[in-house]
Amino acid sequence: PGGDMSAAMNIIDAMESTPRGVATFASGEAASSALMIFMAGAKGHRWISPTALLMSHHYSAGMEGSGKQLEAERKRMLHTDKIMRDLYAKYTGLSPKSISKILKTESTWISPQEAVKKYRMADNVGTEILKEYLKCSQ
């Protein structure tokens, strides 16, 4: 349901380079970097199941090493944090203040209705897109 942020950035870059865009569908749970990938879907084509939950939180990582290594890691984490905030703004249109509330250290659980109406992370609630896809693939 979540995953590595570096891997998510690779997926997002590939999605954004696709001329026609990529439709996304969240079911079950899309947390952390999986939420970032979901939000990167083409506007109007980001579907969330009525039973799904989204979870957002501040970027986290574990560190150990020398002072210089920790300083370098801190720089990387600040860079990743900025990228996350920029992508949230791009995909949702929310203000920096609203984004800060979502990206607090604790987990922020988001219902399908909130994802569409309050946070603009998704465009549609339902499973109709799957029915259409299954109809086309037969």
C-alpha cells in the first residue's frame, strides 16, 4: 500500500512523460508513496473505490553514520520533502498551509469523499472505470 519514495518518483516521471496521461485507480489502501503515484494520474481520470482509504504523512527515513553522512542525508531528506510538497501542490491545487496539515508526521487517513471534495487528490469515487475497462478487454 505504500513504498519507497525514490521508486515512486521514477514511476511518476514515467507517468508524466506519457503524452496521453495515465488513469489511476485506488482500491483497498494507497498510502505514502502509493498515494503520490495515485495523485499523479491524469486529471479527470483518478478513480477511487468507495471502500478505499488514502493515507498521507510526512516523508520519513532512518539514518545512522558519521556526522557528515547524517548531514548529507538531512540535505537529501529536505530535498525530497520539497519535491513532495511541490507535487502535492501540482496535483491538488491546495495551499502550502493545507499541504502542511496533510503532511504532518502522524498519519492522515483520507476517505474517498474527502479525497475528491476536500483534498482534490482524486476526481471520481466508484468502480465504473473498471467496468468500462473490463468491457473493452473482452
